[in-house]
Amino acid sequence: MKLVFEMHEDMALEEVNFTDARFSENPIGDVIARGVARGEIDPQRLNARVMRVLPSLVMHEIVVTAQPISDQTISAIIDQIFMPLTVPLP
């Protein structure tokens, strides 16, 4: 949930959204970079497939439900799927 809040806050401060041109190639790159800088994400665990997980699951959710994706769903995807894939291992 913390990562979602920071993502919304960061994007609001920069006055951008996911339709911005810089997100077309790597839609979460800036958010991931900040997570790495904070030590929340291990860059060694990132690869092309892992980087596609978040946008792919968001698109899947939108297509399957035919509804806008909720913050709760985004939080669940991040907390239950993405973070376990990327957190630094002990």
C-alpha cells in the first residue's frame, strides 16, 4: 500500500499519468527506481518479465472486469505479487 501511495503522490507532483509519453516504453520505471533507491526493491531481482508483471496484471484486470481498476486492486497486485518478487532477500 505504501508503494501505491508514493506512486500516486510522485505522479501528482510531476503532473503526469500513465498516458504520458514517457510511460509508453517503461510505465513503472521511475517508480521502480525510487523503490530501489529506498532499498525496498532488489535490482538484482528485476528482469524484463518481472518488469512486465504490474502493467500486465493491471491491463488484465481492466479487460476481464471491464471496469476501471481500483486502488485496492492495485495495492493487492503490488503487495501480494510484485513486492514478493522483488524485495531484497535476507
